Amino acid sequence: MAVSTTGWPTLPALPDSATAAVLGSGLLQELSYAFSGPFHFLLPEAFDANLRDLRAALDEAGVDGSVYYAKKANKAALWVERCSLNGAGVDVASLGELREALGHGVRGEDLVVTGPAKGRDLLRPAVQHGALIAVDSLGELDDLITTVLSGARRPARLLLRCLPPDQPHSRFGMNEAELSAATDRCLRAGDAVRMEGFSFHLSGYAIQPRADLAAHLVGLCLKARVQGLEAGRISIGGGLPMSYTDADSWHTFLSEQNSGHYHAGKSFSTGDFYPYYAPASGADALRALLAARPEGHGGSLAGLLKEAGVELLMEPGRALLDRAGATVFRVQGVKERDGYRILTVDGSSLSLSEQWFNSEYLPDPYLVPGSTGAPSETPSSDTPAAETPPAGTWPACVGAATCLESDMVSWRKIPFRRPPGVGDLLVYPNTAGYQMDSNESPFHDLAIPPKVVVDHTERPRPRWRLDRHFT
Ligand SMILES: *Cc1c(COP(=O)(O)O)cnc(C)c1O
């Protein structure tokens, strides 16, 4: 599928009917004109579907579990509103995120508060609202107990976060000795705390290490219960992988691409690319995790959880946002170079964050004509004969509207099938997870791209509204 006859590697995004419907509707051209700059659009139904799929995977395995959306993956209020409507929780790690989650309708009891060395300004409202607090260190546990004793009206609900034995250089969590000291302090704190269990969050996306560590945490729960603590839940954090493309396209891309395919001979270490294809992604990755046999155990993780009566909490960010949005730039300049073009768009790489992690967001952007009616290189453009562009390949990299050499939205010379021109739109697909706003800034006094919630279901034309995130 990705084998390019032209010698230019491509990475087509998986087809998505909702995104295709928006691309074909004419709405994006209107919004680009209205905002005079880049914007993101958000698709609430995709989020709801991802949440349903994760819950279905838990149900199929007969495992008692809860899903908390990891808010840092995208700041939009929309996702919190969907969590509130669907009875899901939210994982917050700052006072601002806590405020946003409560303000958009999620109950305090449905929040989990993560992040290292949380200040008392965060701990106090977290306790008052009955949120579950993942304690990262002994010092933080002491602060939390002091917070409760100095006037909170309810006990602190907490998990103890474990330093992953396989990632000993992680700056998060407590080692075995610290966990055991923390357990003792919880016992001594008596009614001031409710010790509900243990948590971890692993870097990377591998399934087996998560199954192994989850089983280890179940063991810690059983021990803590013997000591008289509640210890009925574990949180496995986030890191459910997600596929942006198919296996063939991804492997072909990796084997074909070299520095000649990037502007200025730029080269990326392939190990720094996000793994844009995963054999099991989203809910299927959760299924694989529940079915995995943890090291040293005879049965599956699901069986172990059920046997121990331990609830499984998870904090997916990216996996809940799969297919839930895209990012739209307008081409405002085109320059010819040796055999390729340099496009300049109306925004910057601060609105497509991958560039800030020694990497690049690789799924191919769609080239959409700036005025409706012109031929469109959209997901459906492979089929209708009437829209077939003239044969040919026009490779182009994508630069930002800033004065930095390094500010490229795509270093890669993307092989477009028609010549991109001023006024065309570039739509980067599937950007809701981490790409949109983790690095956004009003650098150069460029406006921060607005987020538009698009409702395209059961109506001839999609309608839209602005997201309600408080900025
Ligand atoms: C970032 C983070 C998550 C979400 O990770 P994803 O890879 O987006 O699923 C969950 N839990 C914690 C503690 C995190 O720091």
C-alpha cells in the first residue's frame, strides 16, 4: 500500500469515515477563512466509541475496572464533558486540570490525581473533593496526611505509586523499601487516609511488562490487606498503543525512508518515531493485556485480578483520542527548490507537537483545495474518477510562518498527487492525542489555534461550536 512508484515514502492514515465526511463537507474552508489561521477540529463520537470499546474489553474478561481519561493528552473541555456524560473518570496532574475537570462536570470521586511532588494547593482541594491521589513519594505522603489533619473534612483516598523495577531510572514512584515504609505510615495514619491500592505508569507500549507489573501490584495489595489496609485497586496508568496506519505501510515507510526524503537532508533516528502501527491497539491492546500471563503465574492477568478481587484502573490518554480530531493549516506560500517545493503554512510546529521530541508527525496530511469544487486529495480521492488529479507527484516539505530555520511542520517531502498551491488546506489527520496543544504558545504573536467541536452525525451538513476550555 505504501510502496511508492515515485520513490517518495508515504504513510497513509487509516481510513476514517467521520474525518472523510468533514473533509468533504466544505466546512474546513469556511473555518479557515473565519479564523484566518490554523485550527483543530474534534470529533466527540470517536472518543465515546473508544471509551465504549475499552469498557467492552473489561466486560468480556469479566474484570471489574474503571477508565480515567489522562487529561494531559489534550486540553479541550470536550473530553471532560464526554467523561462526565459517560460516567468515566479523569486523570489530572495540576490544579488547573483539577479545576477544569470539576468545572466541566466530573465528580471529585471520579478523579485520580497523578504527577510528582504535588503541592498542598493541589492536595487540599483533591482531598476535599474526594479524589483518588496517586502518591509519588514518602514526602508527599507526609504532606497529604498533614493536609488532612490540619482541617480537611474527609480522609485522603490514595494509591501508592510504584517505581517500575524495569525502569529504575524513572523519576516517578517509590521503590520496594519506600513502599513498605509508606504502607506503615498509612497504617499509623489510621482514619486520616484510605489506602485503596497501588499504581504505576510505564514508558513505552509493550504489553508484557505491564502484565508483569500489574501482577506484582496485585501481590502488594494482598500483603497490604493482611496488614489491615483496604488495598482493593491497582492503576496501570496509560500507554495503550494506538495505530495510525497499517502494518504494511509502516514497515515499508521505515525501510524506504532516508535523509534524502527530508528538507535540508535532515535525518531522524527511527527509534525516535512514535510506533505508528501496533499489532494490538486501543481496546485490543487491553484485551491482550488482560489475556497475558504474568511472569511466575499460571493464569491470565484477568484471572489473577478476579481471584484477588482487585479492581483495575487505567488512565489512557492517546488511546481514547484515536480518530478524535485533526489539525488544519492553510498554505500561504510556495517556493520551488531542487526538485521539490517548500510550503509555508499559517501556523507553527508548536501546534503539531511531535517536532519537539526529536521527531516528526508522520501520517500524511490531506491536501484539500482552498475553495470548494476544486479537485481534492482527500481519503476518498482514490476512488471517484471525476476527481482523479493529473498523474504526477509533487513532493513538498511544510514550513511554519515563523523566522526559525528549524520550525518545520513536516521536514519530510510529502509526495502530493497534485501541485499544492497558495490557499490550499493541509489537514493532518488523527492529531487529538498529544499533537494539538502540549507545546502550543503564542510565539511570534501568532494566535493559538482554536478548537472546534464538529457534530457530523445524522445531518446533511456538519455543524460546529467552539470548545469550552477556559484559557
Ligand atoms: C501520561 C500519563 C498517562 C497517559 O498516557 P497515554 O500514553 O497517553 O495513555 C497516564 N497516566 C500517567 C500517570 C501519565 O503520566
